[in-house]
Amino acid sequence: MAKGFDGKQAKLHDTTIKEEKGYLGTYHRKLQPGDIQKMVFGPDDVGPCWMTAEECETRRKDKILNQTRKRNLTKEELRKKLEERGVTYKGRLVDLQKVATNNGIPTSEVLQKIEEGWEGKPKGLFQVLSERGFINCNEQNAFKYYTVKGRKDRYGNIDFQSSLTHLMSSCTDFEEEETMLQTMGQRMAVEIDRTPKCHCEIAGEGIEYSWACSKNHFRKILLEKKRGKENFTNCVRECVSRNLLTTERIRKFSKRARRYMQGYHILNQMQQGLLSSSDADELMVSETKLTIIPTKLEQMVKKFKTHRCAMDFDYSFCKTIYKEDSPG
């Protein structure tokens, strides 16, 4: 979500304020328990809370300005225009622009500038939080004071009370928000359970380790055997076949994922003071050399903050399993 109304951000579905705790703040609020909060400005709304009544009425609708702007066409748009001329070409954007120019196809277009109005647009973080009473909208320069990530003091420390994303994350309904896949599954009477984002080491039954095993095998295949569509397809099928991803390997990958789950559980207990480091070491003792220890998990949490594959964080394990079970 953006700070203010913006047509480019995703439109969230409406949410119900179930109770005061975890849903509403201490400042003056528009909503009460039992109310439904709309996430998009409607025609009956008065407008953003940080604007005056006159500004709200002036900025209600989109306005076409007497100015233009130049927009470069994307790769997909250029490909379609070239295909209409009977030209098939794949490559970088720069190369596509050169080919399009040689065929008399413009690589950009001139658009009329538009001043966005708030009606029909997503409300944004500031408006949603102010309606719940987490922000005192009557304070002077309140809209400037609050930022998406939070203001920093002279020592570089972030004031989380000025962070819109931090305040929003404290709301129960946003913390427990279902994904689009889960929402669609619920409509079809199907329950979908998912693992946390950016933690592929505990996904499914070790599915990321299966992908890593397939990648190792694909890299081992000689380049000559990959050339050509048919050869490439056969190589891919070989990499995901049951001859490579055997039951024994799948069980090892599943065991590895469950060890990570156990490690995260112990790390969480240590952070809450329910378990000492010595007790954690005793729990993590294993007969194998593939033990997951809390210190490794702490390093992973600090180092990796985006999606990653098993080869990024467990390279040695993936190589070991692939080599020990490979013929020859």
C-alpha cells in the first residue's frame, strides 16, 4: 500500500472491524466494532482526511491537464507491433527499438498528463489508519509527519510510531490477511495452507531441495545434449523424473525441512527467554552432521530477506545428497 490514494496500488477487499483490540486506535476514529471498512474511496465519501473540504471537492475526479508526457513502449508492445508487420524478433529492449525504427514503427507514444482524483482509488495507509484512530488527523502537518517506513532521529534510529507500515502491521486483520490464492480456495470450499514468505527451507515437504537436486543434475548434463528443442525437453523431463527424485531422496529433503522447522521453534523459544542456549544445543544434537542450529538460523534471517532457493543457503547439503545417491 502507498501512503496516499494512488490508482497504481492494488485494491484491497473490504474488512470487518470485529473488536476494538487489535483493530482500533486511541485517537478520534470514524469506525466502530462491527463496521465494515471500505478500502476504496466511494462517491459518498468526503475525501482524504488530510485535505480541506475545498481541496477534496476539487480533487474528487481525474483531471486532464494541458500538458503531455512521453512514454516509451515496452518490449511486449514492440513485439506485437512488429508481429503485425510480419516481423518476428526476440531480444533486448534496445535491439527491439532498433528493429522497430527500421520498420517505421514508433518506439514511444505521447500521452496527456492526468491529475489523479481520489474517487474510485485505493485509500492508502494514512487514510485507513486515521479512520481506525491510529493517527491524530487533526494535528498540524500530520500527513507530512508520518512516513511509510518511519522517521529517523539524529542517531539513525527509526521511530516506529511514525511508521505507517508498522502501525498497519499491528492490526489483527492485516496480520492475518489471507492471500489471493487462499481467498479463491475458500470460495471453492478448499482449504489452502501456506508456509511463510521468503522461507523456502520449510516449504512443503522440502520441495526446494527437490528443485536444487534437479538443478544440480541439469548442470551436469553436457551442453551438446541440451541443444535443440527436443533434446532440451528430454533433459528437463529427466531432471524432474522419479529416477532422479527418488522416494529416498524426497524423504531426506522432507527430513531436512522439518529440522529447519524444529530449529525455528527452538530459536523462537530462545528469543522469548523460555529456553537457554545450552538447552537448545542439547535438543539439536544429532547423529548426522546435518544438524540445524539456532545460530545458523539467526545468520540466515539477517542475511536473506528475499526469496531464495535451497542452493543459496544449503549448498553443501544439496551437493552431498545429489552425489551420494548418484550412480557412479
